[in-house]
Amino acid sequence: MSASVIVHQEGMLLHLRLNRPEKRNALDARTCAEMTVALESAAKAYRQDCSVRAVLISGEGKAFCAGADLGDGAGVYGDGFLERLHEMLQSIVQLPIPVIANIQGPAVGAGTQLALACDLRVVGESGWFMVPAANLGFALDAWTIHRAQDLLGGAVARQMLLAAQRVDKQQAQDLGFANAGTDADAHEFALAMTKRAPLAMEQLKTALNADDSSYGLNPRAQDLFTRCWASDDADEARRARAERREPRFRGR
């Protein structure tokens, strides 16, 4: 079985490439776990001798990441997926070195969450962002919601989350959410990060992410989060997808 994540070190830059092109790099628990292990190894290398000073995340094939794997028994419907996903996202946020997302194709759902977790983003001509959670009957955690508000702005976050609207390359650039660029541009940008003063970069990233620890759902939102994941609507979305029809949501 091939690795779901290709890990390659180039000098002080660590490359992590999602390697499930047949699934458009959709995430399952195994892929998230492999990413977390690689990120923890990067943190250890930085702490030991600063031999890793930046991470560049990309996707094999035409998609950056198509979101959670929606196949039966895998991904979002599998045991432990949400826990592994959140562990991976927090590993990125808490890593003491900058993480850059190279988005040369769609970043959907969990793919947008992955992009949000990264410190910097480079988006190509084919790149765009979308979170269709409401179309699938899924709830989102407080961290994702607040991070989207912080990085995209409240109005755009509402359009993305409530209306499931895309944020394309131009809008992402206009918002300052991402730099426009090719694979080569992303590579050059990430290499430049390795030449910055490591301790200064760590301090800046830590300060920029300081408010993340205060994110949380209020009691009503937390109750709705739990009910949503166990709802008939979530099951209906799953059946509708399998039967290639529009879901009929009933609010329960």
C-alpha cells in the first residue's frame, strides 16, 4: 500500500504532498494521521537543530484536496476521522515554523480547512475554495468557523459557510487570503521562509495564533453540533449522494 502522504526534505524545507490522486486527495483518518506524524517530526527536527524551518503542503494531481473521503466506511463516515482531522489541523497551527499551502486545484470542505490551518497560501489558476457542509448535513467545529471569519472576513465567511459559495483565486488574492502563483512560485516562496530568523518566525506565528485557544462553541451551538452529526439529515445526504439525487432534508 502506497503512502497517502509523500514526505521529502529539500534543505531546510519539508515537502508534504497528499498522494491520493484517484480520490482527488480526499482525506481519510489514515491520511490525516500520516500528516500529523510528519508534522510532529518536523517540530522535533526544528527543536533539535533547526534543520526544518518551513513546510510546503501540496496535492498530487489536479486537486489540492477534495475534502473528506465520502466513501462508505472511510473518511468522514469512518471511526475516528474527525479526531484525526482536528489533530492534523492543530498540528499545523501549533507547529513552531511556517506552513505554506500550495493550492493548484480545488480545496473543498476539509481541503479548505487544511488551507485555513496553514500560515500562508499560494493559489494557482485552477485553485478555489468551498465548504459545502450545509449541503451534506455536516456541522463544523468552532475553530474552523472562527478561523474562516478571521482570515476571510465575516461577510465572506458567511457566504462560504451558509451559501456554500466558492472563493476563487481572484477573490482569495483580493482578500489577502492567498498569493497568486504557480507551483514554482509556491516553491520559491516557501524556500524564502527558510531564510528568515527561526526564533523570530516562531514568536510571530505563536502571537498570530494566540487567539485560537479561546475559540469555542456556545452551549446551544455545541448541542446543535452534536445533534447535526447524529441527525437523519446527515444520513439522508449520504443516501442521496449514493443514489445520485437531491437530498430531502427535514430538519431532524
